[in-house]
Amino acid sequence: MSQHEISVNIPQALDPVYANRIQVAYKEDEFTFMFLHEIPGTNQARAKSIVSITPKHAKNLLAILARSMRDYEEKYG
């Protein structure tokens, strides 16, 4: 296993979550992402998950999302 690879244990009881909207808040030492499911035909959304990370991890997330989007666009247009 390389230095950047880790073994991930996903519990069997962990269900996937669908979110079609996200809200982001931040303060000096963390970014908080609230993943929401907007209910069609209404002006309501349900929070599905809240994740807080450090600013350093937020920068890493930004980089991997940009790289993943480039890869996706190369593959699917």
C-alpha cells in the first residue's frame, strides 16, 4: 500500500445519502457542509448530513473535486 492509500472500513449498516443541495458555512478553524435534499415542488429541504472539516482538508477537497470534474468531463463531455 502506498503512503497515500488507506484501507477504508464501511459499516454494513451505513446507508448512502442523496443530496441535491449543499450549504457551506465556515469559521476560522473549520468548514461545515450541510447536505440537503430539496423536496420538489416545495420551498423546503431536509438536512441529510452535516460534515465539518479543517480548512486544510477543505483545500484538499477543493483540489480533488477539481481534478475529478476534469476527469469526468474528459470522459463524458
